[in-house]
Amino acid sequence: MMGNSRLFSLAACGLFLGAASSYIISPTVASADNASDQKTFAIDIAPILNQKCASCHRPGEIGPMSLLSYDEVRPWAKSIRKNVSEKLMPPWHADQGFGPFSNDRSLSESEIASIVSWVDQGSPLGDPDKVPASPDFPDSEWSLGEPDFIIELDEVSLEGGGADEFFDLEIPTDFEEDRWVTAVEFEPGNREVVHHVILWQREAGGGIGDQGWLSAWAAGAPPDELPATTGRLLKKGSSLIADMHYHPGDLAATDRTRIGLHFADKSEIEKELVNLWVMNAEFVIPAGDPNAEARSTYTFRQDSHLISLAPHMHYRGKDFKYTATYPDGTIEELLNVSKYDFNWQTGYIFSEPKAAPAGTRIDCVAHWDNSAENPSNPDSTKTVRFGPQSYDEMMIGFLDYVVDEGVSPMPEPNPVIAKLVDLRERYPGEVFEMKIPGGGGKSQLTALHLPREDEGGWYVGVGAAIGRARIYEIAWDGNAFDCKLLIPGQGESTMKGKVDPEKETISFMMRDDKGMAFPVVGKLSKESPTPAVPNAGG
């Protein structure tokens, strides 16, 4: 568990960025009274469905029915009217007034009015000779063409009727030089059970890359095509890790997913597309709370441009807002999703990159509804914390950005440094610096808060953010202690050790639920400053 420098797994995030969701929702409920002219499928409705619906509502895709022809559409006319007028389909959850976003395919007021009127008028076909042809979709297995590198994942077997399952499937590579990834296409072997996939790289030194992921996919997402002249940097000697999230059905099933990578020459890349997590992993959502709040923040150190935003929570998620405070004091709301829906993870891609000068602060605010009034709530009687399972919660404001000067951003300062300073001020004498060994001789700085009373925590850097493992049921006998440690995604462990006040050190043995033991040592974190070195380790 500790050998790969991951204190806890963030694999199970039902989410994706980049060219994420193209699902939409209308901002206005239309009425047939607004359109008295005759509407026909041939002239008025087919063009709308071809442009806004066919990519998902066609054979082999996520839509439950095909909407490519009049004969396929007509039986669903009343359902289409209901979902359009109630703003349920196509789902687009950004509030009005933000963006504009290039992947906003929401229906206009006139389009909604046309659909409602057409159904109210009996859903006539019109002149069959004037029905436009259905859109052309690639007939090959790879819609972007043959990939430069194909990842064949191991087969996964799932029992029917069980809880969500998560797997980290690692794929070694033999690249002798860095590669620039410009597009990623995911081909789930069984779309009925694959909820999402996150593709990471494990660098040669053993750590997960600091800057987010290479790509991600969730049900209904198109291939991940990066903006022109940008790429994700895949370092030589790295292996790839596919974090798989499965949602089993009633019957046993198997899956063998494939992932296709497209590369570009270094000369074709002007900017590295960086995936950043503006995350809070320390929140506590009380049982029954209808409006629990958490905040996260990030400040840009270089002149940059934002490419996309993607809020992420789980079933209790209620709303999510991004706000930018610019160096001149100007405040701008970038995105507000006032009716968050975990079932539709959406990335919002700016039509034009948005400037974020050095010193720009991004603030994210999220709310959860943990009450019994929330029909999606798995259990309103449970106090909820950060965790990978869908019945746990998360609070991550994903964003993609590029820097203005140079190709890649400067290394991020280790966020654990700032966390140590904060903890030392609040809990003097209870905070320890721990270095966890990783691969290639590297080590990862972490912060341990072990109090005499109440709960503590073990903190690790996750890119520019902080992750926390919960320390609780702490029992002291003089300077000896034993307690429990809950690492999100990795289960409960026990810690038993002692503090040496004279040497100002801590040593303990950590034992996981499989009985494996790990010796750990650290030193008291004192007021002397620790240099703000770039983050090392994953």
C-alpha cells in the first residue's frame, strides 16, 4: 500500500473532463400555444434530432432508443415532449448566463416550441422526400481512426447484484522517449457495467503524476479529443493505470476494455493541457443535513488560460459553483450548477479560453443534501466523509488549463508544506512530518496529526490539493498509543506505536485489513520553516 506512494486511492470518481459530455437540457419550458404553424418531422423535427440527439440515441450507444428515423421516433413522441418540456432531456446542467461553452448543445426556445407543437399536432411526418439523411457516424471500431497505441486491459469478472467494484489495472509501456497524447478513445467491452474509467500514468520513479490524469471516460462520453496544438505529456518509462469503476447489474458479467491513444510529434505541441483538481477532502456531512457546505480554492502562479471546468460530487450532491477573483479584485462567477445530478457528469468547455492571470484565485463552493427528502440519498442517517464509493462523497472542481509562457507549468509547491504550517499553528506538539518511501529512491512528504483528544488525520499531496486519511479511536498510555486509520478506498488499518518526547520522534507499526504490517517513523514538525520545494511523489 505504501510502496507505490499512494496513501489512498482516488480512483472511484464518476467523472470526466476534456471533451466530456454532450448531453443537454433546455433553459425554458415551451408551450404549443407559442407556435400555431404546422410542424412536421421532415422539415422541423428531424434536423433537431440529428444535431442534438442522434449521437447518443442510435444503435450501440447509451440512449435507450434510436431516434434516427420517423418510424423510430414516432412511438416515443409523447415521451420526448414530456422530457423536453420538463427539462430532463437532453441533460445540460449549467445555469443560464455562463460560458459560452463550445459543447453546449442545449435546445433553443424555438426548438423546444417546435417539438412541443409537433407532438400536440399529432406528430405528422410531412413530405417523406424532404426528411434529411441521418448523420454519418464512423462505422469502424475506432471512431477517430486506428490509434497509435492500443491498451488491452485484463478481463474483469463481476458477480451479479453486488456493490460497485473498483480495479486498478496497470499496463507497462516501453516508450524510449516522452510522448504527447492528443486524443484518447475508450472502448468498454461491456457498456452495461462500466461506469467510468480514469487513465493515469505512473512515472518511472513510482509516483502518480502530479497534474491530474491523462484522460477519463464515463457512460455517454465521446472520444477525448484535446484542443488543437495541445497535449498531455506521457513520460518515457511510465506505466499506465486504468482505474476502473464498475456498476454490476443483476446478472454476472465480464468486461475487457480497450483504450486507444493518439500521439503527436513534439513539434506539433505548443501547450501542455494540464488537469487540475481544486479539491476538498476534509469535509464532514452530518446525518440528515439538507445543505452541508464545503469549499476549495486554488491560486494560479503563472499567467494561464482556462479551457474547461467539471464539478464532481456523488449522489448527495446538490449544487456546485466556480468563482474567479482576479488580481485587480474583480470577481466573476464562471459556472453555477444549481441542480447537480451525479448521473450526468458533465465537462463545460469554454468556447474561447478564459484568461487567468497570475494571482487569479479559483474558489469552488459545493452543497450536499443528506436529508431523507433527497430521493437519491443512499442513507440519510449516515455521517458522510470523502471516499471513492458512490455512497461516500467527493468535492472536486476539475479544470483544464494551459500556461501562457512556455509549454508546461512550473512544478507545483508541495501542498503538504502549507498544511504542516497550518496544523502546527492549530495543534502545537501534535503534528509530525512523515516521509513515505516510494519507487526509484524517491519519498513523499506527508503530515500526521495525532492528538491527545478527538480525531486526527494523515495528509498527503494530491497534485496541488490535499488528501486526508482519518485517524480515530485514539487511545494513549503515557506516550504509547494505538488507534485506527481509515484510508479512503483502501479500508481500515490499525496503528500502534509511541512518541519519544526527548528525540521528538514518532514510530509505529501500521497493519492493514489483510494483516500486512508497515513500520513508519517521523519527526515532530517544529516552527522552523520548511523550504517550499516542488511536490515529489504521487
